[in-house]
Amino acid sequence: MGFIRRKRAGNPTGPLLFLLVATVVFIFPLPLAASAERQLFTPGIYVTLPPDQETEAEGVVTYIFRLENLRDETVTLQVRAVSSQGWPLLGSTEELTLAPATEDYLVYSLITPATVVAGAKDQLDLILSENDREEVFTVQTVVKTVRLLHWEPRPLLRAKAGEELFIPVRLRNLGTTIERLELEIQSDKGWPVSANSTRDAIFPGQEGEVLISCYIPEAVPEGTLGEIVLRLRDAEPEIPELKLKILVNEAQLSQGDQELTLPLNTTVNFNYRPPSQSSPLPWHLAWRTRGNLFTDTHFDLFFSSAPNALAPATTFMGVTGEKWALRLGALGHNWNGPVPPPTYSSFLYFQDQRSLPWSLWLGPPTQGATPRWWGTGIHFRQPDLHLTYMQNLEPDRYFQHALTATYQIYASPLYGWKLTTESALGLGESTPLTQGGFVLSYRDENREYLSQYKLGTDFYDRTAFNEFGLAAYLYPPGELTLTTGYTWREETSPANLYLLSNKVWSELTLGNYRFGYAYTVRSDGEIKELKAGTTLRYPRSSLSFSMNYSLEELSNERQALMLSGNYRRRFTTDNYLETLFKETFTYSQGQRESLPEFGLRWRYMDSNKPWNCFGLIQWDLSAKPFSQISAFQAGLGTQTAAGTAWQVYAQHFIEENIPRYSLIFRLEHHDLYFLPSPWSGIHGKAFVDLNRNGIYDPGEPGLAGLPVLLNGSQATISKEDGSWEIPFTGAGRQTLDFPALHQNYYTLETKKEIFTERNKSVSVLVPYLPPTEIQGRIFLDTNQNNSFDAGEQGLAGPVIAIFDRNHQLIIEKSTTSHGAFFFTLLPGEYLLELKEESLAGNYLLPQPLPFKVTTDSPLELSVAVTPVTKGIEFSSEEIIPLELLETYTEESW
């Protein structure tokens, strides 16, 4: 199949659906492909072949063959075109006539299927025949490596302490690589988590499912929000991670002694395929164990066999503490420096996030058991400086030592600005290598701006580069978001090949509507991209449409428009039926072709039934004379017992133009074991005993940061919820010490003696009491009986002073308008005095009042104040008559 591109072209006509396409083609016309190779067919007849091209899944590749007739006579050629993979070719022609001294073109558009695999190659053979002579001219199409994965989001999960959750999550492969669900799972709370992931391939366009198991420890308090992070083990930075949030809405209130056990969360997965000549040992076994050594430390063990091999192909061990982590085995390296390591994985990784964070990496070993690379990093919090060192031990290298530094010069949490610089130096080979740059950013709740500049030399291919970028992310109130940016980059390869590029891009989202545009100008051509889409959501269904258009005017030219839509109807949360439709349009010289595809996807699951099923079927509607099935998948599974399930999975797909069939039997068993531990321990809780009953009750707050001393030495401090644990104590008599005062709370039990036993953790409750409430009244004691009686009034305004036994002032406070006073004190002996100058009026100053504060609350005090009583007074100026005065003499005496 193919079609002829003449020098004269007509205008496209068709339904209203193609008006949009015609407009796009008018804006972005498709010129002729550049010539790559000129070959002789017959004397006087030349064929110019286009260069080979790369493409993506669901991509359209256009090849333009140029034919020249240098003869003096008209030539008629028979034309055929064949794709070695059987991929669709647009258009058809069987004969081409060339007038003398003219030229013409044959244009073929090759469409790659959605399920194509990266690295797949197709040979497009152009077969020309004249009389008895036949020649084949071949161009090759290679599928690009595109990793594009999408996790199906999960809503907030709820659980209770001591419960084990089983969470199904799904991952869709929208790229061209064959993926496997080999996951790294982390819990920010250290909860035991595991997955039943296997090494089964997820082909492009397919969906994989993994069952996540999470055990919520019994001691987790109510209201705790935990997070589980899932990422592919060999994921690159652009591959997204999935975050599952779990809210503990019910806690277990038991605070007794606990049997010390190691919870082992074990999953065994066995897959079997019927044997064949290429697969004499068609089985696959994966085994995973996760558990807790103690509360803050858990471990992971995993191994997986390779197909057709007895020995395990992947072995992994990890131990994670509260602020440290150790990893052994094949895993991503998590390197965080400007210069990445030479491999995508490491053999050993250790991270310490305590007072001075640092990390250590060892790369995968060589046949001589030496690492390919190793590195270390250290992070200084003040100043915010991150240093890394890496030694590259690979034989083919441009550097041996790499030193990098990332320094945050300025950061303002109040105003949102941040300025960071980074630099790198490569040594050890003929020429030192350098890199450097800066990043300036601003962020608030409605916007984010980013500016960066980098220059230097790539440490692995020695390409000199110079790059500058600007980006803005706007989130105004409402459903509108806008993202736009500009990137300028120039690079020069070691072979002095120069490439300059400028790219402008924007993306607008308004509710469920999306629109994006990108325009790239390079020194070798231009690239234009346009995309739009919308999703209409209803209570039990959703309808989505999307459009993608691209035009590459480089040495290899490519133009394509893809329209797609899908409708999903949900019958329940887990049951749905989905229809998919895709159509690809190509345009050239007024002629249009299309490739339609149709598919169905379903899933059925009933909580009242032990079995479930799922499936997918896709048709290629362009196949002649009838449509053909391009992909088929179907699975039937059942739960036979608690933690045990089996599944039969059948699939059909086309690989290298050859139909492939497979029937897989999968058996999975999940269990939770508790092994007795060989050590002793102590655990407890420090809390505020609001009702003063000596035991922990729901709602009583925990005390954070309380130091706990074991046998005279500090062993641990309490967490945010007041819980604490000393995991390794040995058996026998132990002494615990607690501070008498902490955060203005006090305890009467500063020392406790306990006896520990093997295989058991002893529970110790540490109640702290709030200060005792003191309430009282200063009143006018009119009847002078030193007690407050009905009708007696409070005295407003006096100031009271509280002194301890050493007559040190503790508190000074004035009374209310009714003579009342309130304060809190720790247990002890105190003295209450009234300040004489604060008594307004003729009142006698009461004697100081001693009182004793105990744990009983509240304590009531009464202070009686009496007025001054006036006697009969005589004036010194009053004159007494003389006759009233008696005269005393010696005689009268």
C-alpha cells in the first residue's frame, strides 16, 4: 500500500470532523522529506530513499521516495510496499507512470500500533517492477524508548489499630517499554508493608495490578495519618510514584505487657506457563518477607527467580530505622548529586539522617567483585550545603573522581524566594570536567516562578552545553491553572556537531478541560506540538476525549493527528465496562487516510463471591477485508482461603507480525507470622492524667520529649504521642527514672523498679499531673466569724502574694470585682499574704495564711477582712470646770 504525491494537489474534502484537521494542516503544512540516498533502479531511472526514522507507540511515520526519469521515453512502473511487521500503511497504488525528464514522489505513512515495544524494528520494502526487472528499496523504522506509566489514584483509606489492610493498586503502561511491577514500598510510620508484585511483563497499552498489604500496629493512636509510597525499583525521576494515605480512626487502648514477637509478612508468588522449545523451564517464583525487629526498625527480604533459571535473579535485603536506612541488593541508587553515577542501580546504600546527615553508596560489582563506582554525600544544615564525592571505576570513562556541591545561598520562608547554586568538578583523566549553575525560585499559594542557568561539560559523553530556562506555574483561585516556560540550549559534541534549540511551551487547565502547545526551533529544523482534551464526569460514568498533533520539520519529517475517546461505566466501585476508540489521521497533498481502532475493557468483582474476572479486547478496524483482533487479554481468579488465591490468565498479541499466545497459571499465598524474639524490652506512655486516676484514658494528651533513664543512663525520649520504648534491656531487675517536672506538669513517681523477662516487653505508664487549681475569695467579714456567710460581700481590688517555704515570691495577683482569685500551684507548702497598700478603706490587714497544696484539686481558700472598730475619743481642748476638780494634799492623802 502507498500513495503517489504529485506536483499538483487537490483540497481535502470530507465530513465536518475533518475541518479541524484541515485547519491544523493549513497552519502547519507538511513539506517534502529531505533526500538521504540516491540509487539506480534501471538505466535512466533513479530512486532517492528517505532516511531511517524513529517513532513512538501510536505514531505516524511518513516516508517520501523520489523517482526520476532521465530517459526520453515514458516509463510505467509496478509498485508495491510491504511492512515486515505488518503495520498499517496508508494509501494504495499499484502503478506509476513517469513522463520523459520528469520526477514524482511515492509517499507512505506507516502507523505503529499502541502495543508496540521499544526497540522493535520494521523494514518498509518498496518493490518496483519494470518488465522482468524487480528491485527492493528498504527503509527502517525503530520504535523509540518511551517510559510513560500512570498509577490509578486511590482515595483516603481508613483502618483501626491492629488491622491488616489489603489495598489493590493498578499501573497502566502508556509507553513503549515492557515494564514489570517490581516495587519499592516505604511507610513513613515504619508500618509493615508488602506487595504481591511479580515479574510478569506489562506490555505497552496494558494494565498491571498489585495487592499491597499493610499492618497497622496495635499501639498506633487514633487520628494518626500514615503514608505509603510506591515506586518502581528502576524508576527514573520522571516516573511518578503513588502515595497511599491511611487514617487510623480507631485505636486499641490496651497498655499491658506484650509478648515480644517479630511480625513476618510473607508473600509467595508462583507463575507457570506451558513449556515450549524456547522455555524448557517455564516457571517463576518470587518470595518476599517484611517484619519489625522493634517499633522503629523493620526489615525486608526479597528474592525472585528469572524465567528458565533455577538460581534467583534478584536478591534484596533492607533494614530501616527511624532515622537511618541500609539497603543491599539490586535497587535504584537514589543518588541526589548534580552528576549521576554511571549505572542506574547500586549494590549497597546507607543513609543516616541524624544530627549530621550523610550517605554511602556502592555500585554493582564487576566479575572481580569490585564495585563499578562508589560515592558518599554529607549535608550541613547550617549553612545549607550538600557535598558529594564519587569515584568512577569503570574502564571506559572520562573522569575518575567527581566532586559536587549544592549550596542554598538565600531562602526566605516569609517571602517565598530561594536561590541555590550547584557546581561539579571531574578529575583523574586527561582533561578536567566542570559543570555549574544556579536556580532562582519564588513560590506562594497561587504561583510559582523558576529561573535556572547551567553550563559545562557532560561527564559521560563530553558534550559542552549551555542552558537557560524560565518557567511559571499559576494557580489562581478557582479551577484555572496555567503553566508556561521557555528553554534555550546550545550544545557541541566532541565531534564538533553543534545544536541550538529554543523551546516555548504552555499548558492551560480549566476544570476538566486541558490545552497545551509547544514550539521548538532548532538549528536543524522545527517541532510543533498541540494537544487538547476534556473529561466529563458523572456520578457513575465518565467520558474522555483527547487530541494530539505533532509536526517535526527536521532532517526526518513527520506529521500526525491522533483523536481518541473512551467511555467508562461503573456499576459498583470495582466493576466497570469501558469502551475505547482511537483514530489516526494523516495528510499529504490533499489526500487523507485514517486508522481506526476500537476496544473494550471490563472488570467484575463481587464481595459476596470468591471469584473475579477482567479482560481487554482491541480490534484493528482498518484491516481488510475484515477487522482483526490486535490484542486480547482475559483473566479469571478466585480466593480459595484466607491469604491464598489463584488466577488463570490468557493473552494474545502480535509480535514481529507473528501471533503470540500464552496461558499463565498464577498461585499466590500471603501470611502473617509472629516469631518469638530472643530479647526483653520495656515500653510505656507518658501522659497528662487529667482525671488523676493514675491510668491512661482516651483523650488524655501524651507528653512529648520526656527523657527516660534506664539504670542511671538516658535510654530514650518519648514521641509526639507520649509513647516510648527501650527495645533491648536484658532480663532481670531494671530501674527507671523520670524527671519530677516536665512541661509544667509533675509526677509523684520519679523512680520505678521493674523486672523484665525474655520474649516480653513490660508496660510502664508514667502519669503526669497538671498543677493543682487554687480558687478562693477575699470577703468582708461583717460578723467576724472568719467564714464566708450569705450576704457578705467580696472585696475587689486587693493584691495577693504567694510565697514558698523559703519566702520566695511565686505569684502575685489581684482579685476580681467580686473578690475572687484563681491560680495553679504544684504540690508543696505556701504562704498567702495581702499587700497592705492595695487595701482601699479602713480594714485590718489579715495575718499571713499558710496552706498546703496536695494532688487533690481544686483547693479552696477564704481570706476574711474586718473593718477597724472605733472607740470613745476625748478632745484635748475640752475645758473642765475647776470646781469639778478635786485637790489632793498631803493631809487629804
